[in-house]
Amino acid sequence: MTEIKTAPRALRRIGLMDKAWPGARDALLVVDVQKDFLPGGALAVAHGDEVVAPLNAAIQAFERAGRPVYASRDWHPANHCSFKARGGPWPPHCVAGTRGAEFADGLALPPATVVISKADSADTDAYSAFGGNDLAAQLKRKGVRRVVIGGLTTDYCVVNTVLDARAAGFDVLVLAHAIRAVDVRPGDGARALEAMRKAGAWLEAA
Ligand code: VGL
Ligand code: ZN
């Protein structure tokens, strides 16, 4: 018996993965690429700015293929429960309407991008782009089968979004070169990758 295991890297090398996205039933979901998560921001992620270029390449490919692009954003009120002043783990970040909540300069979102604002009420947090909205139903109505995901942060909003997408029945391709971790505890990013893989997500290496 011959078992053939083809890793994403190998698929990419032989050209299959490139052809594979964007597929006719794919949507792109850009997670929380906001100024506060970039170097210099209120909740800066090391090398967070490096996701912009690979995401722009994906955005352009989806746009050219006429496939939909979604972008989530953390959109907190100033008294959000995840902030330290309220006993939460984080410094104030991504307060709705402030500069820090803006999408990264240089992130080339198409005009038709569907923006998903999340965690926008004081007393609930939502790490997942699928949290507290009907995104899954919206995607299904459009016939989307697979969600291609990249952005920030690997160990919070990306992993929770990926797990929710899997739970909702979508195939998931994570653009692993276009995500970065907070790594509050060393290894959190690596553990998040493992959790995504275990949940059946495909991870595309650079
Ligand atoms: C996030 C920490 C706090 C994220 C949001 O977008 O991953 N991380 N709020
Ligand atoms: Zn947040």
C-alpha cells in the first residue's frame, strides 16, 4: 500500500495550491489588521505589519476572480470589558472610531469589502469574526464552501475565527505566512497553529 501525503508546501511547489485559491466557492476573510495591532500600536504584535503584503496579494487575487472579501475589525467601546480598567487582560485598543481601530495603512481592501465590526458592546468580547453575528449564514447564502483566512492575531482572533469556521462546516485555508501571534506566553502562536490543524484547517506555508 502506498500512502501519499502531500503537504501544502509541496502542493504549492507543484502549482496546485496556487490554482486552488481563489476557488469558485471561496471567500477571503482578513482578520483584524488594525493599527493598534501593528508595531507602535496600543496592543502591538511583533512583526504584525508583515501580514499586509501577503494579504494584499490574496486580496488582489480574490478581487480579480470576482470572489468576495470580508474584513473583521475589533471595534470596542472605550469602557470595554476586555480592558485592564475593567479587570480584563488588555490595554485599551481598537476603540471604535479612533485611529488605532483603523485598518492598517497600505491594506488594499476593495470598495466592496464586507466589514465585520465585532466586540462592539461594553460587556461582551468576541475574538472570533463569527461571534455575535450572522456571518456564517451570510457566507452559506452566497454558496461559500471554503474560507481563506489571514490576519491578526494568530493566538486570539485568527484561531478563534478558524475554529468557528470549521465548526460552522466550512473548509478553511489559513494563510500561515500572513498571520502573527501576540505570544503572551511563549508558544501560544505555535499552540494556536496546532489547534487549527487539529480542527482540520489547511495551513498554507509561504
Ligand atoms: C485581539 C487581543 C485582544 C485579536 C483582539 O484581534 O486577535 N487580540 N483583542
Ligand atoms: Zn480586542
